[in-house]
Amino acid sequence: MAKLPNTENTEVLTIRISPKLKEKLNQLAKKSKYGGSASSCIRYLIEYHSKL
């Protein structure tokens, strides 16, 4: 896993999800456009949908 940049803009988000939802997130993260990890997938979705 890549290290996060050490900046003042780095925040930590903790969420609780069900095992079923976690599995769906992991399956989604396997798609190349999402970066391969659940964290990168969530970052991508937040950034994409904040531009709409």
C-alpha cells in the first residue's frame, strides 16, 4: 500500500460497514479505474461525485 502524503490536508475517515457491503466494495475496488484497494475506491468515488 502506498504511503499517504504527510501534509496538513491529510484526514482519516473511519466508517462502519456490514461484511456484505465490505465484500461489494472489495469487488468494486478490483476494477482498474478504482486503484485496486477499498480506500482508493472510496477516494475516487468521493472525488468523482463531488464534481457533479
